[in-house]
Amino acid sequence: MKRTMILLGTMVALALASNAQTAEVDAINDDNVQLEIITADQPEQLTEQETKEREKRLRELQDEAAFAKAANSLRRGYFVMLVDNVQFSNGGFLMTNMDQRSNFILVQNFDGIVQFTPMTNHPGINGLGGWTAKGSVRDKRIKYLDNGDVYMEFHLTSNWINTTITITLFHNSKQAVAYLAGPNIRVYGEILPYRDKEHR
């Protein structure tokens, strides 16, 4: 009896193993299985014209992003205009390639600084060959023009001048032009978001 039970157990085990092997084969050969072989992408071959178009589109996207940041900084009232060109009077003498670190228009909510240092032989009011006007900003207004440019106007009351300043930010660019009515000066540069430590 004992031998019969062992033999019977062995037959059952073989039958189960056979069924398991059959089930495994059936699963592997299942027609519903779908495999996707992933391979590394091959470098895209672009023509010279396609490369130029892609680079152009990339520049456009970068300009759009810079414009959005600059426009938002004007709207929020925390920005700096770094100046590299200054034109005195209407169409008068033009100074170019100026140091943007010392030539700027800075607005921090209701505080403003305008500084120009043309680096002439004359020490100027600020001792650097130019002048620095630090004061309060009021009567700010901003609007979007039909051509996509952003126009801002405000009044600066300072220790040296009281003047209306207008800034035009060009569409899809961070480049801008500003006009100071009091001293009759037109300046060119770029608008960047900026908030100094005292206003954070």
C-alpha cells in the first residue's frame, strides 16, 4: 500500500509538472501578447535650411520669454533698464557703448533712481562725469499698444530733477527706449526684472 501511494504521488507530480509546462508554453505563445522593442533614437539629419529655421524659432522663443519677463516687471513696478546708448536733445549728440553698471533707470515700486555717467572730463554732479537722481515714483500708468509694444509712464521727483519718464518696451524683445522730458534725454537699453534687498 505504501509503495502504491508513493507511485501515485509521483504520477500526480509529473502530471502537474506537465500541465504547468503546457500552461507556460501556452502563455508564451499567446497571440494577445504585444511586445515593443525600444531602440535609441538616431540623430535627426537636418538640411541646412531646416537647421536655420530651427535656430530662428529658438531665438524667437527666447525673445518671447524675455519680453514676457520684462513686461511683467514693468507691470509689477520692479525693474531696471540697463542703458548702453544716450542721446541728448532731439536727435542730438549720441553716446554709445556705455557701461550699463553705472547707467540705468531703476524703479522699485514707489522709489526710483536715474543715473548717467558719460565719463567726460567734467566730474558732473555725481563726481563720475554725470548725474544721479534719486527720488519717489508716482503717477505710474502702463498700457499695451496695438503693435504689441508696452508703454509705461511715470513721474520722478528727486533731489535734482522732477521729470516725466516714458518707457517703450518693444514687442517680443527686452530692448526698450526711454525718454526723460525734463533734461530732454533719450536712452536705449534693455529691461530686466530686478528687486533690491531693501524691497524684498
